[in-house]
Amino acid sequence: MEKSLGKTVIVLSLVLVLILVQPLTVNAEKTKVVECMGGTVFEDGTTVFTSVFLSPNLKTIKPDKTFENTVLVMLVAQKFDPKIVSKISREIFGGKGQRGLQIPTLTQTKIQPENLYHGIPKTMLIIIQKQSPETNEEIKNILLRLSKYYEVNFRSLISLKQKLFSAEIFFAAYTTDKDYRFFEGKLMESLKGLDNGFAPSVYEAYLNGVFTPKLKDWSSDGTLIVSGIINYPLLKRVLGIQAMMLPQSIPKDVTTKLLKFLEASGLTPFFIQLSLWENLYHSSPQTHTFSIQKLLHLKKPISASKHSSLSIVFLSTPTKATTTTGLEGWEIKGSTAIKTLKAGEVLKEEKLTFNYIFPPNISVKKLVDKTVVDEDSTVKVKVEILNKDTKPIYNITIDDSQTLKTYPTSLTVVEGSPTKKLEKIKAGEKITYTYIIKLKNLGYYTLPPAKITYTCEQKDYSTTTNQAYIKVKKPTIQKIILKEYKLITSYGEKTLNKFVPGYGWIITNLIILAILTIIAYSIYKSFKKPRKTTTQQPTQKTQT
């Protein structure tokens, strides 16, 4: 009896030890700023020059966590150090990424429901090189270093050769021959030139981990890093970048012939420069100044002649957005005209100033206190709002009702509400709103982002949190026993307290212990009882 009682105590102790809670943690990383400039030559000689400003709170992230289906394109101009690009793992380079990540600028393909990853099309590393005798040897060394760095083998896809301009496209990918043919077709199709729109925003490559900036100025070596070769309006401009990088140094006749060649090839000459800023140039909360000549490394005024490649036309303005992975970034929407320079005019100003109110620096997160639970378990859902700005925000609304709409039958709210209104969040203040849900069915739950709306300086803003993931699994035997034990003791305690107040819990546990002892003793006796042996007599068969 003592042994069985000891075993019972040990089992109950193990059940209690096996109940573990795993909180979700979020790692904050250092913020950076990215600024992109680009220009396109039009038929009348006017050049569109654009500048894209990205969030001063843009986060440098690990590519293994958020990189997916992003294509890396590099124009190799001078010496190139592959270490300025984050190393991409084989898994990520093969097209796998974090579940739920959406990159709208890339070609979307149908994903099977059972597939947890968006892995199509495969990721490619592409280098477009302008051929010249003095750079060919350097390019071979670059390809060799890149091959070792990424552990891939490059192959030549296509070679374009003209009298004044020649280029060769190399690429590498973890993919099948069938996928190679798919990409070849897409690249060749893109070379025909399909539209004159602005290239896909460079922030896409930054946000999705294509590179981690380590230099203050990227334009000095002529390196171009963008995303979206499958979004093929880009490639037709890439071939013109080398010639357009330093427009002041290109003779007029060479520029004219080059433009004619590009036009005949269906290509649009395009100039782009990417710079990393440690800080945005803020004159005031809504006035911002940047130096054109400093960013372009030009010592002379910018002249927009018939065959020039630079002029200032508009500034693309960003709108606050949050990806499904919870990374705060900027989505480029619309443009604000700050300067127009038509053919033949000259830009003498060294600086341009524009007015634009950047959205408040607000961080929002959606957290769950448990990511793996048993069936019919409860989970705390938290929505955190941190006002990192120097100004307060007002009329805050937290709307997480999409979670209930996504799982109308298998998920219920048992405490609190998925919606909440707040009057004010002070500068530097952090608020956390919590409600509790119960998960009824087994499986994987993807809780959609919560929407946050607020007002700052009489302007309305909205943003969304990240998604949250919960796995509901079958409970273990120990947890089932513990659950039933709790139900019995709770019921017994309430009943017995009516007759013997204060002793209900003690009496209930003594009764349970006595029952377990009797059962254990009965089992013990059944094994100790001597068994009867029987002998089977052979049966005689009678023949008739």
C-alpha cells in the first residue's frame, strides 16, 4: 500500500511539472534609414528624377526570417564586396520563407493549402554586367567570390553585344531545369520593354532582407540592389544604368548613340542611386531638406538637355504601413511635386526643400502568452501600442474582431473584448490591452493582424499589428488525469463545505486517496492470488 501511495504521489507531481508555459518574445533591432533616387529619360528629353524616403524607424532584419521570393539584382560597376549583402541560407535561397509573408510586387502563384511556405517562384541571384576589357577580369573575381559566399554556381543567361554597349547577364538559383526555362522566358520577355513606369521600390528589397546596409553611401561603387525581376518592368532599365551613373562624364555623342541603341532595343535608360542615411534631414516636423549634389556626387549644376539623364521632377512620398510579419516599414503611394526641370533647363540649387508630415512613430504588436496549447485551452491575446514619438496620439481604436471572423466556431472570447477605444496615449507611453480566447479544435491557428487607428495633430492614421500563431494539440495522459482531478476536487470541495465548512478540500482529497489506494490494493491482490492450473484431456474420436 505504501508503494502504491508513493507511486500515486509521484505521478501527480510529474503531471504538475509537465505543465509549461512558453511566452512569445520579440527582439528589437537597431533602426536605419534608406533613401532611393532614380530617373527616367522621356522622349522630349525631360528626365524624371525621383527620391523615395523610407522610415527613420526602418529595422535591419535577418533575411532568414522574412526573405521570400525576392530577387536580388546587382549592376557591378567597380569593385564589389559581397559582404555588403547579407548571406542568404540555402533554405531561404531555395524559395522558402516565413509563413504568411506577402510581397505584392512579385508574381503571385497559387499555393496549395497544405503548403506552409510560399516558395514559388524560386529565388535567384542575378548580376548584370557591362562588358569591357578592363573590368572582365574583375568580374570573374567577383563571380568567384560570390559563388563561394552564397555557395552557388553562376551560369551565363544571355549576352547582349553592340558597337557601343555590351552586357552579359549571369544568374544562380537553387532550382530545377524547368525553373531555369521559366526564368529565361521571363527575362527575355522583360527585355522587350513593356511600360515606362517607375521601377519597383527599393524598400521592398530592404524590408525583406535582401541586404543589410553597412555603408553610408552605396552610390559610390555603382552597385544597384532592387527586388522584383519577375515584376519585369525593371530589367529594361537596368542595362542603361552603367552609362547613366555619371552623366557629366559621358560625351554627348556617346550618350546620343546609347539612347538610340536603348530605344531601338526597347529599353528605357534609367538612373538610380541608393544611399543610406543615419538621420533624415529634418528642418522641422514637416519640412525636410536634402542635397542633390551631395547625394549624386556632382560638382557641377545639373543640366537637363535633350540627352541628359538627370532632372528633378517629383518626390515620391511614403505612407506608413506594417507587413504581415510585424515589421514596420513604408509603402510608397503617390507623389509630391517639388521641382520640375524640363529639357534645356539647369538646376543650380544645391539643396531642395519639401514639406511632408511623416506619420507618428508608433510601434504596435500582437502577442499571445502561449503558442502551443491543448484542446479547449485558453490563451491571452495582447495588443501593445508604444508611442515612440514626441507627440501624443488621440482617439485610439483597437480592432481585433477579424480573429473571430476568421474562426467563428472553433474560437470564442471568454474574457474581455477584441475591440477597445482609448482617449490618449502620451509620448513615450506604452499601453497593453488583453483579452482571453478559448480554442476548441485541434490544428494550427493564424490570428490575423489587429487594426489600430488614431489621430495625431488633427490627421487620421491607421496601422496593423503582426499575425500570431498558435498550435492546438492533443493533451497528454498526465494532463487529462490532472484536469479530471481538478474537476472532482472542485465539485467535492463545494459540496462538502456545505456540511463541514473549511474541510471540504481535505475530505475530498482523502476520499480520492482512499479510492486510489483501494484500486491499487485490488490490482496488487489480483496479481498475488495463485492461479489454478487446468489440464486438458485428449478427446477420443469415434468412428462409426
